[in-house]
Amino acid sequence: MVGSWIKQSNKWEKENKRKKRAGNSGRKAFYPEIEDFLYNWIIIEQRKKGLAVNYISVRLQMYKILKEPAIQELYPVGEYEFQGNPSWINSFMKRYDLSLRRKTKISQQLPEDTEEKLEEFRRFIIRLRTQYNYDLNSIFNMDETPVWFDIAGNLTVNNKGDKTVHIRTTGNDKNRFTVVLTCSAGNKF
């Protein structure tokens, strides 16, 4: 019997290689109608307004939808059975072709000759130090960095493939204070 199984196993392997996996081979949704409401809430109500949507808000909105009287008629124990764990969120996002996206913006590009300019500046400092005999403790490096009062999140749930992802802010995202960091080339300060 085992010998015939071994002979047939080659045939089975060839047949299995020919079969393609189903495109959506995940677990089916327990609440398909509710997930449609949730998808519309994410894309139409929140993202069209430019509001950021994170995993926590998706889960809380799902609980809110499950508590509605019309939904409780469809799924009487739905609000108690629903767990909203990360695997559900990942499956939901796969089913609706969503992903966690970062806010896009046009960024400033560094010039192509940046490395040359840095090397030229380093040589200039060395030349000044040798020319005027500066002590290392007289050379300081100072940098300023901004810290924003309202740090807006820059991740949101959005459709896959969108080129631009806009997130609306409170308007205070430009208000900031400046932190100044300084260090000495020597070891006294």
C-alpha cells in the first residue's frame, strides 16, 4: 500500500502545483455589514475631511457601531463577542485594501555637492586654527532644533496606492520653541 502511495505522490504534487491559491484566502469577516459601515466611516467621514485615523480609533468606532440598536438586531451578542485584537484589524485592513500610511509632503533636497562643501568647511576651520593658534576649548559647535507645542501624528489608515495622504491639523503645528545644544571641541566644557 505504501508503495502505491509513493508512486501516486508524484502525480499529487504535479496537480497541487497547477492549482493556484485563492486571492483572498484569509478568514471571512464575522460582521461583513458592520465592516462596510466601518470602512465608510474611515474613508468617507474621516479621511475625506483629512482627519487621521489610527488603529485605536478604528477599534473604538467598531464598538460604537456594534452598540447601535439596528446593528444589535442583526448581531445581538456582537458587542460582547467582538474583541478588536490586532489580528482582526490586520484582517480587516487586508479585506478592504487599507494600510497604515505616513503623511506625505514635499521635502527639501540637499544639494549634490554637500560632501564637498562640508570638507571645504572642515579645511577652513583647520586653517583658521593653525593660523591664529586657537585652543580647542575656544571652539564650540552650536545647533538649534525646534520642538513643536502641538506634535500632530503623521500616520493614518488610508487606501493602498494613494499618492498623497493629507492629515488635517489643529493649526498649532507651526508653533514651537527652540532648543540650543552646544558642545566644546576641548574637554573643559
